[in-house]
Amino acid sequence: MNYINYYRMWLPDIMEPEGGTWCYMGQGEDGLLYQLNWSYKPEDIEELDTLQAYQEWGYKIEKL
């Protein structure tokens, strides 16, 4: 897949010593964010969301 932008998103996790971890994402031409190095099945695509949705939900996202 070709990505038009790359981001990192902070995922809070109380089990992590730092309180969370960075997840690296690529934005597809369809506007959805895909976790890099993840093998998606067709049914997984329905669960993906846009950058704007993650921002509205309060996730910390930085463009790379």
C-alpha cells in the first residue's frame, strides 16, 4: 500500500513504564490510518478510522 502521510500516535497504556507507547501509522489514499508493519485482512478495514476521528477522540498525533 502507498501512504500519503506518516504519523505517530500515542497510545496510553498503564502497563507500560512510560504510561503508553507510540504507534506508527500510515495514512492511505482512502484517508484511513493504517498501523505500519501490520497485516490487514479485508474485514479489518471496516474498523479503521481517519486522522480527524482520532484527533476528535483526543489522541496525541504527530506528523512525521
